[in-house]
Amino acid sequence: MRGRRTGALAGGLITAALLMGGTSPALASAEVSYSTDSAAACGLSVVKWYSEGLSKYVKVKNSCSTSKTYCVDINNWPDKGPFTISGSTTKSQRYVGIAAPTGRGVYTTSKGCGPT
């Protein structure tokens, strides 16, 4: 009887997630697409966040053939940048001192960083 309650609870949570516009854990893997379109694969991605000495760094990969200008998004802290990365390269970039929070992402920009 205990297993049945757990199953019913899990089923109810999945149904609630679906009704609120989410996806169920069982269906999430079915939504993965494997694209070979190079345009879809073009973009910036964070390889890793790390600290060295008194600085924090982000290692960014540019999978596009053209240079990109980007900013580092930091929660509850002013965004840093803009920084530029050449096409088809990976680059480590110092973005703040050790006392700042770790970044949470990067975004491309043609203007300055932060709120507009």
C-alpha cells in the first residue's frame, strides 16, 4: 500500500507540472533534438567557472566562425564586460575579483553590459 501512495503522489506531481505548462520528467528526454544544422550550433557557451589567485574567471567557447562580443551575467552584481572572443576559439577571461559572486551565464551584446 505504501508503494501505491508514492506512485499516486508522483503521478499527481507530474500531472500538476503538465497543467502548469511544465514537462514531465518522463517526457523531458523525448524533447531533446539532435540537430546537424551548423547555424543552430553557432553560439557562445560557458566551459567552466573557476578562481585563481584573487580573481574569478570564465572559460568561454565560441562555436561561430565570427568574433562575438559578450557580457558576463552575475546575480545581484553588475554585469561585466563587454569582452570579445574570436571565432571558433575557447578563451579564459578574468571578469571579477574573488569577493564577487560567481557568474551565472554569458550573453552576446552589441551595446554595453547590464540593464538598458
